[in-house]
Amino acid sequence: MQKVSIDEFQQYPLKYLNQVEAGESFIIIQADKEIAELKPIQSHNKQLRPFGLCAGEFTVPNDFDTLLAEDILNAFDGR
């Protein structure tokens, strides 16, 4: 990673921003001390999952929402 003095960055900001846009990263230094890192933003564009991705891979039974038997409900409650 290239190091650039704050004075040089202030003198030619567009030059360095264009290089960052091209994918380069820089560490900005002032008085021999690293004060900042300038790097491209990572894209976080998440694609939505397509509708019906698993269509036909399983079927939901007609009674999927019926109440469970009393003994099973009690087991969930720790009784």
C-alpha cells in the first residue's frame, strides 16, 4: 500500500481519488505518523432471491397449521 503525505494529498486530491476509484489504496501520513487510510468502498449490493426458487421441491401438507397434540405441547413447555 502506497504512503502519501498529507501535503501531497492536499495538493493533488483528484489524482489520488481517481487512483482510489481505479482500485488502489493509500495511507496518508503527517509528520511520519499514519493518520488515515484511503481505499475504495466495497460494494454491498445484495441481489434479491428470485421468487419461487424452490418451487416444486417440497409440498406443504394441508394440516401444517393444526394444533399439536397436548403431550407434544407439554414437552415444549417442559412439563
